Amino acid sequence: MQDKVTITYNGKEYQYPIIEGTEKEKAIQINSLRAETGLITLDPGFKNTGSCKSSITFLDGEKGILKYRGYPIEYLTENVSFLEVAYLLIFEELPTKDQLAKLQKDIYNESLVDEDLKTILKSFPKAAHPMGVLASLTSALTAFNPNCVDVSSEEAMYKVIIKLLAKFPILAAWTHRKVKGLPLNYSDTTLEYVDNIAQMMFKKPNMDYSPNKIVSDALNKLLILHADHEQNCSTSTVRIVGSSHAGLFASISAGISALWGPLHGGANQAVIEMLNAIKDDGGDAEKYMQKAKDKNDPFRLMGFGHRVYKNFDPRARIIKKTADEVLNSLGIEDPILSIAKQLEEQALADPYFVDRKLYPNVDFYSGVIYKALDIPVEMFTVMFALGRIPGWVAHWKEMRMHKEPIGRPRQVYTGKTKR
Ligand code: ACO
């Protein structure tokens, strides 16, 4: 017998079914609540609202578990490449060798963008933040590929997904090259997906580029760790924009804008800026711990806390280990890594952080690695976006395949009534 919840309102009883997910999470299905009772639910920030059923990513914030399509994140970062994870998220299974080769080939066949996009890029000031530039260029892809908005067949959907996986890294690399004053380049189709991204970003015009295993392994790990995180702010944005049947490029562009904010993906940039500021201020971690706890001070310990994780973010554990490995392999001693470790150690022993269940999140150590790889600070969130593309695509595809209705929340009006 299905469990039900009974609501008593105005002397009448109403029953709503409890639905259960495959990991035993439970939810009250309330679609008919307003029609039957006249009531809506009010939940600012959607702290307690499920917006869809999804079979892509499972996370348990209390236990610190993260799985993509059932595979633990720890397994994926150790055993497969970012492109394999992209395939897993979007097409539901890890690819066979042949499926992976076909995906790579299809992507490279689409790895060009219209040269006119360079004109759009050139018209931005050099100091423009790369995330804003990237959101604009991604949105502009619709203008250059207008047939991609109609995805009524599976073939059309596959085509637009491949176009995005192929063209987005070019645009991301170009935003970096513009900041660095480097000529804009294209893919080297002899390289693996992630090595090619590194090549497009870092290759100097007067030198050959050969992939570096430390860089390649670190980038694969970082991109996998960022690849999906169920219904976060940017992913929900992609789903909701896509639910109006705006095309994939427009939906992803909106996701990029959502990711940009410092409370979301922009936190990786904010963490490095915070760590540098602490270093320049004499390296006194304790002083900044006090500021973070002071309710009259707007300062927050960036890279700490998470809406869903009330335990260690499993991605932060992997990233911390990777940061140690990368810095050791590259022979870099960066004082900000030791400041980060001091902050973490103090926070984990401090009742303010312990009581509020505030732990390091994915962004706390990622910037230290990006910095070691010589990626400029303003590109950190672009790196996050590169990683998140497969997740956004998987959610957009799932939303379209499920034929979800247009996303349209309600509100409780609190304005003037009659004037
Ligand atoms: N430093 C100090 N105090 C904090 C922090 C922090 N980083 N994070 C939360 N708190 C405190 C809040 O002040 C609040 O205290 P109170 O109960 O005394 O008022 C309590 O902890 C709960 O915080 P909320 O802001 O209500 O939690 P919410 O779930 O809304 O926010 C968020 C989560 C936005 C991630 C928040 O923890 C934060 O701002 N962290 C810093 C920014 C950051 O690292 N963002 C990246 C998130 S991961 C990602 O998007 C990839």
C-alpha cells in the first residue's frame, strides 16, 4: 500500500501520496494541492522543494555521498576520463571503446566555429570578465546554428549536443587567449578531448605543444568532479530555460550566467582572492576566522558551506589530495595552500562551523590547483563551466525527454491591493 500524508485544512482532510526514489528518498506529491485546497507551498530558495524526478546524479549531503548514474565519484576520478564521464552522464552508460571513439570523432568533426564569432569576441573590452563573454558567445551559437533549436527527433538532439561539446571548449579557450593576448586557435584533432582543451588554452604560437601528464590528469579529475551536481542553481536554470523550449545553446548560456555568481561557481575565484588577501595581510588565518563568525561583518569564509552537504563534500577530499599531488609533482611551494589548510583545520575544530555543519566545498582547493597550472584567476569559473557542460546537457536532455511542463513557480503576493 502506498504511503500517504494527510493534511487537515478548514476542517477537511486531504491525502497526498508519498513517492520514493531508488535511494529511498521520499517526497510528498503535491501537484493537486492548490486545485483541491486553494493552498500553495512557499519555499524561498527551494530549500525543500523537489523540481523533478531525475536518474542522473545522486547525492546524500548528510553522508557525503556523490554518484553519477550509480558510480561513486571516487571510482570515476580514479578510473575513467572526463569524456567517458560526459558520455555516462548524457547517454546513461560508460562508453565502450568503439562508442568513445565515435563520440570523439563526431566531436572533432564539429570542432569549428563561425569565424564571425571572432568579431563578437573582439568587440568586448579586454578587461571583460570571461564568464560574461562566454555566456554571450554561447548564446550567439544559436544565431550561427538556427536549425539546432528544434530537437523533436533524437537525431537532432544528438547533433546539437555534439555541437556544444565540440564548440564550447573552443569558445572557453578563446576567452582565455583574449585575456592573455594570444592568437585564437582551433582543435588539434590528434589529441584526446581534455589534452586538446589544454592545447587550445595554453599553446603558444611559436612553440609546439605536447600534453603534460600531470596537467592532463589534474584537469581530467577537476572536470569530472565538476561534471554534475543534480539540481543546483545553474542546472536548475538550464532546465527551467530549456523548459520553455528555448534551444540548448540559450539554456546553457543562462546556466553560465547563473554559475558566475560568487555564491555558486564564482566561489573558486573568490577563494583564491580571499587566500591572497590573507597572505598579503600577514597570513593570520585566525583573524579571518573571527571575521567569518562576526555577524556584523559581511565577510564569509569562501569555499566553506554548502546548501546540500552538511558533511564533508566528497569532492573537496579528492581535490585536496590532488592539490597536494599537483604541487608536489610540479615542485611548487605555494603559501596559500598552507593558509587554506590552516583555515580548514581551525574551522573543523570551531563550534561556529561545527554547529552549522560548515565544511570545505569543492571550490576550497580547486583554485590552488588552477593557480599551479598557471590558469588566471578570472578563468577559474570558466574551468568550472567546462566541467559542468555534460551535467547541464544531461539535465536538459532528461527534461526534454521527460516532456516536462514549462517551469513556472507561484508566489504569495505581498504588495498593495487597491490604489
Ligand atoms: N562563512 C561563514 N558563515 C557561513 C558560511 C561561510 N562560508 N556559510 C554559511 N554560514 C553561516 C550563515 O551565516 C548562517 O548562519 P546563521 O544560521 O547564524 O544565520 C548559516 O551558516 C547557514 O548559512 P546559509 O547562508 O543560510 O546557508 P545556505 O544553504 O543558504 O548557503 C552557501 C549555502 C551559499 C554555499 C553558503 O554556505 C556560502 O555563502 N558559502 C560561501 C560561498 C561558497 O563557497 N559557495 C560555493 C558553494 S559550492 C558551489 O556552488 C559549487
